[in-house]
Amino acid sequence: MKQNDLILQTVTKVAAFVILLFAVAIFLGGHYSPGGGFVGGLMTSAAIVLLLLAFDIKTVTGILPIDYKLMIGSGLFISSLTVAGRVSVRGAAHDTCISIYRFASAWAHLASYCGTF
């Protein structure tokens, strides 16, 4: 690929903006429907990858001055606090066993209804 691909860089400026706007809309819409946070994050990362393909790393770092190591660490810390809070309120083993039992009994009921047993 050429170093100064003017068409790719021009299209990327517009496309990355549209992708990021749509990712925010899906992320905020996911508050009331399942899957919004995951899909919004995927689209955000796709926009960042598109920027990295069109421009060099220094330009993208200038556009998005984010310390990704700090972001990953804080996300892991928050998710660990969520799990620790859930375990401290109710035992995790108890919930896991009940969930497995419910899943297995629902699957067995569905399979018997479909005639596979």
C-alpha cells in the first residue's frame, strides 16, 4: 500500500466518524436491549483499526490520545469488583449450580417436547 493514499485517508475520515456515531447509538440503545455494549465496542475498535490502516500510529495517537493500558486495567478492575460484590452478597457456587440445573432441565424439557428423547 502506498504511504500517502489520499483516497483511503479521505474516505476513512468520513467513515470512521460515521462508524463511531453509530457505535455510540448502538451502545446507548443497548441499555434497553441486549448486546449493545459488546457490539458498540466492536464497532469502535473497527473504526480505530480503520484509522490505523489509513494513517500511521503517530497520527492516530494524536487523534485519540488514550492510554489503552490504563483503560484495559480499569476495565478489568471494575469487572473484578463486580464479581467480588456478587460473591460477597451470595455464594457464587450456589448460583452456578442453580443455573446449570435450570439450563439442563429446560434443555431436557425442550428435547422431550421435540421428540428426541
